[in-house]
Amino acid sequence: MRRMRPDELKRIPLDRLKGVGNKRAGMFAGLGIYSCYDLLFHFPRAYEDWTVKTIEEAVPGSVCAVKGTVSAPLKKNMVRRGLTIYKGSVFDGTGKMNISLFNTAYAAASLRQGEEFVFYGRIEGHPRSKSMSSPKFMPSASAPPIRPLYPAGQGLTQTVISGAVKDLLSRVDVIDDPLPEEMRVRLSLCPLDEAVRTVHGPESGEKLDRAVRRLTFEELFCMQLGLLSLRKRERAPTGKAVGRCDMSRFFASLPFKPTKAQMRAMREAAADMMKNVPMNRLLQGDVGSGKTVVAAGLMYFAWKSGFQSVMMVPTEILAEQHCATLKKLLSPLGMTVELLTSSVRGAEREELLERVANGVTSVLVGTHAVIGDRVEFYNVGLAVTDEQHRFGVRQRRKLTEKGGPAHTLVMSATPIPRTLALIIYGDLDISVLDELPPGRREIRTYCVGSGARERVNGFIEKHIRAGRQVYVVCPAIDDGSEDSAVLRHKRLTERFPGARVGLLHGKMKPADKEKTMRMFAEGKTDVLVSTTVIEVGVDVPSATLMIVEEAEKFGLSQLHQLRGRVGRSDRQSFCVLISDVKGDEAEERLKAMCSCSDGFEIAKKDLELRGPGDFFGSRQHGLPLLRIADLHSDMDILESAAEEAKKLYSSDPDLSEPEHEPLREEVNALFEQASGA
Ligand code: ADP
Ligand code: MG
């Protein structure tokens, strides 16, 4: 297949490869691999180090590769029906090692006497009698020093996948490089062809590192280029500059004094809104830091200049809560705050849409219903989204574009370290609420084993008796385990016959979910057993105890969000993490929860422990799914990619020069996939 551009490979179907027929092509499709291009960029998820050790060097207990010659044909032992063991031994110049295989007649027969193989597995036994059971093995002539492990499944084995990759690589002479040569050389990145071949069959750890670095760079570079052009579209002038105004009535009507951080955030945002280019600001503040008031102040500010505001939140409950809060704050000042969700129907909806269209409504709060086709605004000046991680870039843009481009405020409790946020969001400005309102008590957090279940129940009982409410969060809805929400709900109902125990999970109908949540919010339920559907934003001040089952199954930031559901009043709140799992990472996570209550600290720790792949959750962010780059550990590459992207962008923003065409293709492909198009 000669010299090829990566995107040309997209047009070549997989069944052109050796060993891939119709059936296997279907299996590959199941892994999301449709073309030779997809296969080429189906990178291994891990590697096994098959660097050969001598039998003498191999330490019992360690996992390693050993090269040995088969001493005699393997002996078959029928242990019982359905269990056959094949035993044999291999030797090298330094010693002998026993081998056993289970139920694998074919594999056993392939280990022919006198032939040399590399075996990979855990060394068992003791120094004078070593053995390996069920080792992986390959003829020593074809065993690589480092063996790639591909994401497999769909009936495809590692052997089939690596066979197909090998065949493909042997047919393509050179994969053309989309990166400009000058840049590649200047940054000493290896050519794409070399990088791809190395990733699929590395000769050494160093070469692999170099290849991964190059591929990481390319991916982040394309991401940055794509983000730059997205942003340009977002920044057309608005003609919606808000005029200077006197905010004293707003502050005078607040039931409390704003924190310094809230004041600062309002000032920063107001300065943006007075300009003719749209504000694009992220308001980050830990749960409970008081983001809503900041939004309310800015809505008042916009209103004084005759602009409407719209706020989009991910769920109906949140929409109702925010609407009630904003009404309380803003209607005494003469503003009309209204709610639009899919539950607002018929004549009521028509009338509301009318008021929105002719400007009677000053603030419209709602779910994604507010970006519905029939919603027309009179004059939106400010668009706010809360808990932005539930919305995609596209939805947010749609909100901003309703009624012409407006100023945008994105509120998030998911703290992203500033450097990372700047690079990912680029010129999105950030205000941080780094201060909680006064009088808040730290939530006391404990970690216990499930052996303490009865003590935990006693604690729950105490809370119910005192007229307070309890959340119990479970990792699964109903997987049959004791810790799934459905079973836990049953157990707790049995255990507390007098109490009102509710159940909430994602498989319930939206209307039922709303009802359950509302009952809890209104204090009509004592204990709410749920999955993580309660994670976002809900405010029930009399809930003062949060129990998390199988806490090790949750990420740190998620645990922090969950915990933020309690501690919403001046009463002491508690969080109990139940976990029996021992192990470095899981234990470290839970320990961090018990010792730390600062969301930013926790986010930093989370990034350290997990990397941002998980941190950012899914592709809902509208960021492309990264194949190889890790936004945390590849920070230095990210910075250099961002810088290079800016340079290239300023000289050829549309990537329209012929030599940038392959890059343009790649950037487009990356973002098509991100937006789910
Ligand atoms: P979040 O940032 O999590 O969205 P909210 O806006 O829901 O936080 O505010 C949490 C609670 O703190 C609300 O009950 C709000 O009335 C209260 N609050 C906000 N700002 C202050 C303040 N400056 N002083 C006292 N209470 C405040
Ligand atoms: Mg909030």
C-alpha cells in the first residue's frame, strides 16, 4: 500500500487484511474499528515486559518471561471430569522449570520437545524448584521483547488483533506525517510512521516513550487547534454591553453579607459584561460556596440595563430550587423570575413563552427546555449554566446563541486546577470562590468497614429520631449484591419499620424520580437510598448524614460532591464511608476524604491518583476523547502543544494551506467524534 496519509487509510476496509474476513471484520466493528485507519490507531492499552530472564534469575513470586527448551512432550493428567492438566518442564543453560497447562490440548501439543519458547507468567515454587502454571508462551523466534496488550473483546484475541496490525504495517511503506516537518524537527518529535510502528511493537522502553510522546503531542496539538477555532466562533461581538449601575439595592436586600470571594467574582464578571465582546467566564466554587448569589447579582446587573437572563440546569428539581431561590432574591427588586421545564405545558406554557418573548420575564430558569426551538427571548444579556459538567459544549453554545450571542457564566463545583482549565478552555476566564460563607461547620467524615454496620444503623436511627434526614448512596441499582440500592432499601425498611425510607435511582421514570426527590426535599422521607443520581446540586438543609456504601467504588471528586449534599446548614453534619477494600489507591482515596474538606485539594489529589481521563468524566464536555494523551501527566506536552497550536493558528487559522490539509482532516475528525456527530 505504499506511502499513505493517515486519512487515506480510512477508506480501506479491514477485510483487505490477511486473516480478516467478513466475520472478523464484524468483530472488529464491535470494538469500533471499521477501517485500516482505526486499526492503526487502536493502540495497546498496556504492555507486558517479555525481556527474557534466565531460569536462575527468575525470582519466585515475580512475573517475568523465561526462555526455555521443552525437555519432553507434556504429560496429560486427567484430574477429574472437566479438568485435565498437562505437565512438563523446560530448561535453559541455568536450570529447569516446570510448566503446567490446564484443559488446553492444542496448546500443550504445540509445545514440542526440543523446541525453544518464551514463557510469560508468575514464577511459583521456591528457588530450587521453580514452576509456572498456565503461562502465556510464544516460539522464541517470534516473541517480542515487549508485548502489546490491545483492548480486546468481541471474540477477538490478542493474537488476532496483533496479527492484523502486523499485516497492515507490512503493507504500508510509510505513513505520512501530518505535522509540519519544521515543527517536528524543532521539537525533536519522531515521525508518525516510526511512532506508530513502535507503539505496536516496541523494541525498548525508551523507544516506546519517545513514540508515545510524539503521538501524545499530535493529539493534544490537534485538540488545541480545534478548540481555538471553536472559540473564535464563540467570540463574535455582541452589542450587548451592560451599562454601569448602582447595585446597592441588590446588596441591601440580601439576607446576608456576601463573602469577599463572592464580591470579587461579581466585580470580575461585571467588568466583562460591560464590554462589547461576550463574557465567557467560569465560576468555580466548592459546594456550598454560594455561586447562586453571584449569578443573581449579575442577573440584576443585566436587568438594570434592560437585558433578560436565562439559567440552564441539568434537572427539574434543581431548576425548581434555583427558581425559588432567585425569586426570593430578585422579585422584591421588581424582577420577574419564571420556571420553564418540560412539566410546564399547555396554555400555561404558551403564556410563559409569550412573556419571555415580549420581555415581561426578566429571568427564565429551566432545564434544557430553555433551549427548545419554540423559546424566543426578547433580549438575553446573560446566559448562566449551573453544574456545567452535565452539559456539552454544543448545548451551552445553543443557550448562548439564543436571542443572539450573550454573556456566558458557567458555574461549576468541579474544581479544575487553574493551569489545566486555562489550557482546556483557553480564553475562558475564571473566577474562583475560595471562601465558604461564615459559620459553616466542617462535615465530620469517617471510614468504617461493613462490620460496623450495626453501629452505622444506630447512627442513622439517632438522626431520624432527631427529625433530621439521611442519604444512603449505593454504587449500583440492583446487581444482586447487599450493597445495591434496591436491596439496601429493603434492608433499611425492615430495620426501621417506623421510618419513611425512599428509593431513588436512574432506572426510575423521570416523574417518579422527581416525586421521590421532592418528598425528601420537603422532609416527607427520612432516609433516601439512592445511586449517584443525587450527586448534583440538590439542597436539603435538614439532611445531616450521608452514608456511602462501597465507597471505594467512587472517585474522590465524586465522593466530595456526594458529601456536599450534607452540611448545608449550621448543624453539624456527618459522612460515613463504608468500605472493606484494602489496597493502596482505594485506601488513599478514602483517607484523603476523611482528612480533607477542601474541594480544590481533593481535585488535585484526584488528578494525581486517577488522571483526568476519568476526572472529566465522559465526552459530555465536548472535549475530544483522547486516545493516548493523559491531561495530567502530560502537562508539559500539553503546554508545548498549546503554544505551537497558537502559533500555527495565528498564521493559518482555517488550516487552509495545502500542507496543513492533513492536519485539518485530523482536527475535524477529532471534534466530529467529540460532538457525537
Ligand atoms: P453552591 O455554590 O453550592 O451553589 P449555593 O449558592 O447553593 O451554593 O449556596 C449555599 C447556601 O449558602 C445557600 O443556602 C445560600 O443562601 C447560602 N449563602 C450563600 N452566600 C452566603 C453568604 N455570603 N453568607 C451566608 N450564607 C450564604
Ligand atoms: Mg449550586
